[in-house]
Amino acid sequence: MAAVVVSGFYLGGRIGVLGNEWMRASYGALLVMAIVGGSMSRSPMRALTRVNGAEDATGVLQAAAANPILWLSLRIRVAFGLAIVFLMIAKPAAGESLLVLTVAAIVTIATSLTRRATPSTAVQT
């Protein structure tokens, strides 16, 4: 991830787009992705790694992987990643860039609220 960001800054500097409005919105989205990925996912991921070596860990791993915080974190990062790709293609002004990121956040939260955790019937223990 760091190599992608560093190479993106280098390329943006060479082309001269680092100060554009859509780039500033993308910086904010990258920051949100980093914060969400680090702070929200830290404790559920630690729980997953603790269980990794245990005997008969299948049920515990399934329960830990079904953690809604992990799924919300993943959805937020994917939505903001797609929004950044859209900003790179469309290159909108500041207001439109913020609108795109706001819509991405609202859609992510709305889909997370409407999804309910249901037990999986694919794997029976």
C-alpha cells in the first residue's frame, strides 16, 4: 500500500495535479481508509490471530470472522477506494469530490445497517 501511495505522489508531482481539488479529497479518503483500517479492525483481527493456532478453532474463527465491525471496516475501505478511482477518472471540482465521498460513506453505512448477521448454512460443524 505504501508503494502505491508513494508512487502516486511522485506521479502526481510530475504531472502537476497534487494541488487539484479532487486530489485533496482523495488525500482525505486515504486518511479515512487508514484510520478505519487501523483503529476499527485492530482488536477483531487480533482475536482472529490468537485463535489461529488453536485446536478445533473452526467455530471460533467463523464467529470472529462474522464480526460486523470487520465487515463494516472492509466495506468502508472498498467504498472509499472505488470513490478514489472515480475521482481519478472524473477529476471533479471540490464540491463534487466531497459529494462523491459523502455518497460513498452514506451508501456504506446504509448497506451495513440493512444487513443482518445470519448464520451460515454452508458450513456445518
